[in-house]
Amino acid sequence: MKKRNPMGHILQVVWNANKVPAITRSGRSCRRGKAVRALGPAIFGFGALLLIGPYAHAGELPTGGQVAAGAASISDNGTAMTIDQTTQNAAINWQTFSIGANNSVTFHQPSASSVALNRVRGSDGSVILGSLNANGQVFVVNPNGVLFGTGAQVNVGGLVASTLDISTEDFMAGNYRFQGNSAAGITNQGDVTTTAGGTIALIAARVTNTGALNAGDGGNVLIGAGSDVLLDTGGPVKLQVKEAAIDALIEQGGAIRADGGTVLLTAKAAGDIASTVINHTGITEARTLATGEQGEIVLLGDFENDRIEVAGTLDAGAPNGGDGGFIETSAAKVKIADDLNVTTRAVEGVTGEWLIDPVDFTIAASGGDIAGTQLALILNISDVTIHTDTGTDSDSDQYGASGDTGNIYVNDAVTWSANTLTLNAYNNIEVNATLDATGGDGTGTGSLAFEYGQGSKKGKHSTYTVAEGVQVLISSPGAFTWKKGSNGEVKNLVFDNGLLRFGNGTDAVDGLQLGQPFYYDKHKWHQLSDAPLDLMIGVLGDNTNAWNTEGTVLSLPGDTVSYDTQVYSLDISGYQEGYGTIAVEVDLKTPMAIPALQLAAGDNLGVRLTGTYTLSQTEPSLQVDATIENQSLPNISNLRVWLGASNDYVGNTDTPSEFKGNMDGGSFTRITEQDQQAKALKISEDADGKTGGVVYLYSTHADADSVISDEGFSITTGAPATDPRLSAMQVTGESNSYALFVPFSDIPSGQSDSVTFHYEVQQKHDRGRGNKFGHLPKEERGRALAALAIAKGGLGVGRRTENTADSGIDTTVTDTTGIDTAAVETGDGSVATDGAPTTIGGMEVENVSSGDGADAMDADGDSGADAVDLILAQADSNPTGDTVYTVDGGISDGAPETTQADTGVSEDGQTPVSEEGNQSVEGTESGEGAEASEKSGAEEGMETEAGDSEGKKGKAKGKTKEKARGKAKGHDKA
């Protein structure tokens, strides 16, 4: 590609005296993707002979000048004209306003802020081939067109050239609004320069620059294409196109400079046919000044049908100190050329930002809006934000609407090693190709941000998706953020599903460690350990492939072991909104840590460790898959893995009880002999292991075993030093460490082995329920949990001592959990299962009715007689003497499996209910039970399946509370 002439030099464009200077436009052929064509002589509204003949001779100067407002005098000597302006503002009407090649026009003005309006009343366009000088600001307004030809020299305090008219009254009042339907254009082929802080503004239906526009430091270059344009250099929006023009077009193929200031190219085309309104192929600079003032470059089209095409150079960097500036390219369609050079790089300060803002945007190798390789090049020198916007204001929309617009598609791989890529979508983000912020070799430190559903406050119907087999790689947890909805909170890579959380809610992992675990219960978080989950690896030694303390033990990360991390990356392609999968990959080159692995001096041998952490969306359950790959030449023998925690802490105690045992069908069974294999650990808040919060850590690996260390609370010194078969079967009232231990077979070079661990939590007030609803569809799970809430006295429903009337609602329950082939018919008020009473986990259920006490709340949060979720009421008596519950409405699939003796209901009847960890509802089973729903999920800023919308939820809460209060009083307390 040819080198462009440096900024500050006039770009030489050949002037042919036999032809009109060509101004290109985007005609209908261009809209269909064909080449841009040159227009004929009619561009300026005058013919070629008139343009080149009368206006090209050496003696040409403006003619017929009459002062219309203000005060000024005009004089000339044939080749030079002088205008002496004596008022701050002056308006002069001219018959013609042109300057020959060797001629000059000079304005002497009271100050740099003085303005002279030069309006052409004749039918000829203005051709400036000579010199135009002024110590203040000069306006040239000619509806027939304005040309600054090759060789033209303009040196002024400020310049405005327009083919749209401005009234004298508006001008004198400082209201610079230009209006008109002129199809003529403005072309600059010369050199236009202002003093520091000056403004160059070119306003017309079509503007072409192939010359040089040099605003002084801190100045502005403003180009607007439309039929109604407002100029306000002192305002936040310096130039605004208020009305579109037919075939509006800006072509910037020359050089523009406004260091420390603003370059704004804005156009709006009339009509409903897509058209190119800005074609940028030149060099545009707005660099940061050495004194710190940043530059800004904005290319702005309309969001209806306008298209901008960007090539050449956009430079808002900071080569001499300070922070990088800002670049924006916004229109309905933004097309980025493969040879575009964009930079906001700061040599000493903070890198600036490039904002790409279309309606939709596609990253693709071909057929898209930018290639992945081109985006990667730009990311290495600038932050890039791709922001989609439909051009509509939906601030009042709480949830947003699904649609085909406002999306970002990643269809080509992007690999970068520095700076931040932000994908900010009005609707959705679809990732169909790899995004790698680690530079491809794991050494990069780039960042990634997903912001989706930004067209509404909550972004409820929007999401981001990653195609199967596609990777999303970052270098650290802090290198990724996500935000759902315009009012959403910006969150880091966190593991937090509302029930189980790792870390402080900011970062999920540190190295191969998960952060400190917490569980949510009774409206607050409870810690499960005083330290993160640790992973340790032992290698070499006596080669027994069983528990031993031989060889070297690596703690990851550790401060007592020397190793060199060559590659570190996190694959977050399976992660979304606080849950899902995070895969951490580390290559350890360990010549210092494991000397025996070295065959010769200089060998760089090591191990690849991959930890894949998967947090359930709906359950307090984590799965850890650890894979070890031998990248060394010899076999790795005597390989051992420990996973555990230091200084255990559960609920409200830092001295919980630990028990060794095994998991069988989801149930924990303690071992009875110390030398038995124990593949599971139970860590309980209370000494009996039956009450309080509980943590289960177990593995399905055939050779797994467990360790409760009495060697101290540090896992790195305690667990590896303790033989699992010699460690205690249970420890209570002490601060210890615990771990699972797995020995591996030898791993030959180039091969790998893996093990799976499970970490599950049972909340203190959820012991009776367990985790029974995770398998259900989302809607069914919501109903089941809402039913359980009511069953335990929640949602303002108190116990009663009498049966209720028929509901007349027939409900059939199929595929139930805890109910044997049950058909529930509410129409006759009975429940039958093969002729016997229905039992749900030991709780007998009979006498089905709708109830006339407190109104029920259905799955949508509505209250009333049509609600069909469970309401349990206490019956007067039954033949067995046990408590019998009646059922109002129908039973949802997945009804609670529980018994009265172990329901998790406290003495005051309070019990929490959590749907995907998003809502906790406190209830009471006493006569005052109506107060239960006072504190709803809405108050906590959370949503629930049992109350689909905040409006419905609030309405139901109020009705349930008031009605339940009146009906529940007077009934017997449970």
C-alpha cells in the first residue's frame, strides 16, 4: 500500500483546467455495493465553462460586497482585497465570492472571536484558489457550492463553509443554524489551517476532503452532511445534523488534524434505501497533547439506513504523554476495512477506546463487518467496544423484547494479548468462534466484557451463548466481566448461584484454587471454610502409587515450592451468570521443584494441570474434574492428588465435626472401622451430624480415600502427612483440615489421567427437603418449591384444625417424585393410590380441597380460588393418631419428600424456601402465620419462579398477607 503524505503537508491533487473537480457520491449503484462514481459539472449548480473560465484568471476577487449588518469597509488593489471589520459580528452580502490562484482576501477583525458572514446572492459557486486570511472567524455561505482548490491557502482563526443558508438575524444573535435544500457540495483540495483552538466546519449535502484540514491544538474539525445543521462549538454536541439530505455523503480521503480537540464527521441521508453516508479512506488525527488534553474522533451516521465505511487511519493516541483519546464509528451499518489503522495507544498513560456502534455487528473472516484478524491487531493498541443499538429508547421497558436486531455475532476467531474487548449488545451476544485474550500462548493479559440486554433495564429476554466446541479464554478471573440489562450490576467471574458461592463474590478462582466457600441460608451468607479449596500434587518418591510422603508435593499456588508457570488460562465458554463451568489450565515447568525429572541440564520439563469446576444452576453443588497430563519425557510415577480445605468452618462454628464415610445413592454412610476405605467426608456444623449446616466432599474414583488431619489446621502440612487409613473416623470440636486423596497410576509422556470430586452443601434449614427438585423443568421446579413453602407454613398460611370444602378442581399428577403412581383428583376431596392413603416421604396426605382460609398463591404469584399449589392444613384427628395434612389444590410434579419429624421447620414455624437461590421467604405455621411473606424476594431485589413478575408478586403478597391475617387468627396454633 502506498504511503500517504504526512499530516501538515498538502496532499497533491492534480487540477485539470478542462474539467470540474470531481466530487463523488453514493448513488443507487453504490448502495448495491458497486463502485462510487463521479458526478458531472452540475455539482455546484454551475457549468464547467463558467466555473473554470471566469473564475480561473489571476485577477479574480469577490464582487458586489454590501454590508448587511454590523460595520466593515472593503478595499482592493486588483489582486488583494482587505475587509476591515470594526464590530464583533458583521454580515456581508456578495454577488460572487471567489479568489484567484495568485490573489488574496484578508479580514482585519477586532478579536479572534470576531465573526464575518460572507453570503453569496449570485448564481455562481465559490472557487478559492488563492489565499484567505483572517485573525478571527470567517463564514462563507454559498448555496451554489464551495471549492477550495489545489494550491488554496486558508489561514484563519476559524472557518465555516456552507451551502445551507443562515439568516442575518440568527447569525448576529450567535444562533448558527444552517438550513436549505441545496444539492451542491463543498470540496477541499487545498490547505486550511486555523490558530490554536480554532474550528473548521464544512456544511453541505455532500462534502469531500482530499486536501488538508488542520485545526490548531485544541481545535475542532466538524463536517456535517444534511439539510438542517446546527453548529454550536461551545456546546457538548458541537455540530448536529437535524434533518437529512438526499444523497448525503461525506468523503474523507485527505488529511485532518485536531490534536487535543474534536474531529466530527456526521451525516444523515433521506429516504428508506440504505446508503453510504461517510466514506473514510484518509488520515484523521486527534492526538492527546503533551499537556494532557485528549483528542476525539467521531464518525456518525443515522441508525435508520445509513452506512459508514472506515479505512485509512484513525489516530487518537497519546505519543507524547497523557492518556489515549476516544474514537467512535456509529451508524446503522459500520463496515471496517481490513487495512484500517486505528490507535488510541498511550506511551505513558492509559490506552483510550474505540467504540463501534451499529444496529447489528458481525465479526467474520468474510461477509461481516470486521475480520477477526483485523480486530485483533487493533485490540493490541486500543480498547475496543462494540455496541449495538436499534436507535430506540427503551428505558421504560423493564424486561426488554426479544428480536432480530441489536445483536453481536462472533463468527471469526479473535486473539489478542492486551487491552479490553467489550461486546455491548442491545439484545444478544452469539459467540461462534474462539475469543482468546491470552494471546494464543497463555502469556497475554487481555480482558473481555459481555454486556447484553442493554436495550432494557433488566435485559430479561437477552443472553449470551457460546457454541459447542468454542473456547473463551482469559488470563485471570479479573479479566472478565458481565452485565445483564442497562441497570444491571457489572460482575466479575464469580461462582455464585444464590445457594453456594466461592470467594468474596468478586473472583471465583485463584490459580487452581477455588475461593473460600459460602452457603446462603436465612437471608445471609455463611462461610464453609476459612480458606479456599486447595489442590496439591505429589510426584516421584518410592513409586508405590499409594499414600506416601515421598518425592515432592506441590501446593497450587504455593509459597514454599518453586515452579515457573509458563501457560495459565481460564476457559469460560461453559460459564454463564454465576454458574456453569470454568476450566483452569496451567503448564508447570518444574526443574527446580522436581529435580529428578530433569534428564540433562537445560531440560524444560513439566506437567499440564487442568481443573474444571462446574457449579449447578439450581443446587448448592460443585463438581471438580482434575486432569493431569505428563509433558515430560520420563514416566511420572507415584503421582498423588489431594483436594481439601484448611481450618474448616461451617455455619456459625470454626470447630465443626468431621466424619469419614461413603456416598450410596445420594446418602452418606459412616465407616465403622478406621482402616476402611472412605471416599466421602461429611463436615457438620453440629456434633451429632444431624442438625445444622453440612458439607459433603466425595469422589467416585475407585481408589479415592479421605483424610481428617489432627496435625493442624493447614492442609499443606496436615493432610499430605496423614495416612488416610490411620486418620480418625470422626473428629469433633477441633479446628482441623480435611482432604480427599487419590493415587494415580504411572502416566507416560504425552498421556493423562483424571479424577472427579464433588462438593455439596446442605443448608441448615433445608435438611428435610434435601436437593430433590434439580431434575425438574424450570416451571415445575418453581411450583414444587412454592408448594413446599406453603407446606411449611410460608407465604402467610397458618395451620388449621378442620377440613375444608370441595374445590371442584380435578388435578392429575404424573411422573411424581415421592408419590407412587398417584392420581390426585381434587373434585371429590380424596387422594387415592392403589386404594391406600398417599404417603409423601412418610407424610400422609388426604382430604383434598381448595380451602376457605387464606387465599392460595399460584405459580404466577396470583392469589385467589383458582390457585392450585399446595396448602397443607392440620386435620382434627386421624385413626393412627399421627398428624394428617389436608391438601388445597393440586400437587405439582416433584412434591416434597419429607416427614413431619424432619421437616426442617423450627419451633416458631419459620422456614426458608429458595428457588434457584433467588428468593427466601420466611413463614410461620402459627396463627400469626400471615406475617410470613412480609419480606419477599422483591424486597431483596431478586426474582423467583413462584412469582414470575414483580408486579404480580407484590400484588399476591399483599392479598395473601391481609387475607391470611384475618382468617388465620383464632385457629389453633401448631
